[in-house]
Amino acid sequence: MEVTAAFSRRTTRQVMVGDVPVGGGAPISVQSMTVTRTADHEATLQQIYDLAMAGADIVRCTCNEIEAAEGLARIVPRSPVPIVADIHHQYRMALAALEAGVHCLRLNPGNIRKPEHIRLVAAEARDRGVPIRIGVNGGSLHPDLYDKHGGRVTPEAMVESALDEIGYFAEVGFDLIKISVKASSVPIMIEAYRQLAEVTDHPLHLGVTEAGPPPAGLLKSTAGIATLLAEGIGDTIRYSLTADPVEEARAGRQLLESLGLRERKNVDLIACPSCGRAEIDVVAVAEKAMEAFTDREIPLQVAIMGCVVNGPGEARDADLGIAAGRRRGHLFVKGQNAAVVDEDEMVDALVEWAEFIHEHGADAALARVDTDRAAREAERDRKGLLAEQGDDVNDAGTRIERIRSRIA
């Protein structure tokens, strides 16, 4: 499926995180982070596989103790995706992670502050060809930067932190760099990335740190990340949610697909918001369908509509859809009626048809059924509902008359 983004992307350098290119026009990658103890390599590997299945291209693991570094040595060779080691405070853990064979390091300039330690890690990464993400965090800036910028987090302070770190790296000839300037405040995060994009061409990793649990965390993350992506800023992303990290990977993937920045991997489910004409509980059916399609990689647009009166027309551009009518489901393909199923079989029918269309195509799916009969059945139910409910089931006509009387 062709990717058609409506906006151009900022030109950046490119670094390789394992076999995943970041920046330089490469597809925007999705990242997440394990929440298991890295020392428990089997549990961590299981979570990495779960994240990869959910759409993560790169996974970060904490490396906060020697046992974690030893765990990474066991994890990296068996991981389906490149592994980033997350380092805090202890520069020696960065050196240990490099020995473990990780594909990238994440260093927080606010936590590893001694220039000699920074240069040592950068030199070691340079010799191994391993990139480093400069992970600036609004909650852990160097105290000197807080003081310089009025004792508070500002976009300028965050950008200055990143540029200072780049300077230390340059002293040892290291430039395999990607950068993040994350804050829990969406406006500060957006402005920091905008400013950073003006002064460097290194690839940027986007995220709103400590976004919180869904749904608020999803909204905050999307507000920040999507705003910047729409401006062409950003080369790799992470949703930082207080939730199962699999939700982070799914959200990141879905966002990129929605913006046309990655090819669709799974179903794009659309559903009507329901109204007085709805013959089913649209919310319940949509949720059941989302659950049914979760682990199936079927890149189709699937519609669930509450009634057969308006549903097929409103969702005529979907690859596949179903509309309720008089305790039956009217299934349609590319706007053409295809089959009638019992109401309690609607979701199962959608899954079956989606799998067939994905494998054989819409034309083959339509060729196996009597579409004329399906159209007659749908029209009969449509007329029956109109006869029972009338043309104006939501009483819009009465409201319109009241509006007119107000302005007459």
C-alpha cells in the first residue's frame, strides 16, 4: 500500500540503530521500552517479542546494574528488533552495555554530568559504531541550566543541554547522534523540538515524557507528537504511557499510519457515532471487532455502521463494512452489498471476509456471492426501517422549524 503523507519532512542525517535506519528520509520508526527487570532476560525477551508484534521497530531496556548488562548480553542476540540501553547516572553501565552488544545508548545529560565520563562513553561508542541518543528530559536538567534559565524548565534550556552534549561528543570525533528534548508539558515539548530543528540536522526522537495513563496520556502524546510530525519534524517516536508498553507500540504505529507516514499494518476500523436510527450497540460491536482484529495483520479499512438506512452510503469507500438492519447484518465490499448475516455473527463475518479479501482481493470476494440478492435484502430492510421509524428519526425537522421561527 502506497504511503501518501500530506506534508514534507525535515532533511536530517541518518544513523543506523542495528538494521533500522533513523533519519535521512527513512520511515519514521516506533519505539517503546520494557518494564521488566532486564536481568530477567527471558521475561524481557518475551516483552520485546510482544512489542515487536505490536509494531515496535526499536526497543529500549534499562541498564541500571551489572545484572542488567549481563541480561542484555543474553537478550541482544535473540531479540527480533534492535535494542537501546537506557543509562542513568552510572557511566560504567554505558560501557557495560556496549560490551553486551547493544545497538544504541540513551544518555541523559542531566544525569551523567562529568565531561570526562561523557567523552569516554562517546569514544567507546565511536570505536564500535554505536549511535547515542541524547535524551534531554525537562525533569532532570543540569542544575546550572535551571539557574541560568530562571529556575524553571524552558525550551531554551533543553536545547542548550542537547547542544552542550553534542559539543562533548565532538571533542572525541563522535557524531552518530539522535536527540530528544522531552517534557511533560506539551507546549514546552513542541517549542523545544521546533527550536532544536532550527539549529541541528541530527535526527530527532519525539515524545511527551511522563504523559500518564490512557486516555489522557494518549491525548497528550498525540497532541505533541502529531503536531511536530505534521510540521515535518521527527524521525522516530515513543508514546510514554503509564500502561502496558504494548499500548505504546500500538499507539505509535496507529498514529504513523493515520498520518500516512507508514504503510498500514492492521485494520483501520471506522464506525458511526450512533444515532436514533441505530439497530445495534455500535460501541460494543466496534470494541468487539477491535479485539478480534488486534493480532491480525490485515491492512484494510473496515466500517461498522449502526443502520442499513445510511450506513453503506456513508462508508462506501471502506474496503469492507457491515450495517445493522432489523436484527441482521448487511455486509458490503467497496460499497457493494455482498451478504446478509445474523446480528450475533457480524464480527465473525467481518473477520472472515477481511481475511479472504486480504488474501484474494475484493473482486474475488464479490464473485463468490449473489450480490443482487444481497442488495435486495438490504433495500427491503432499509424500507422497513423507514416505514417503522420515519425519515426524521432524530427529529431534526422540528429543530429546523424552531430555528426558522427564531429568525423569522
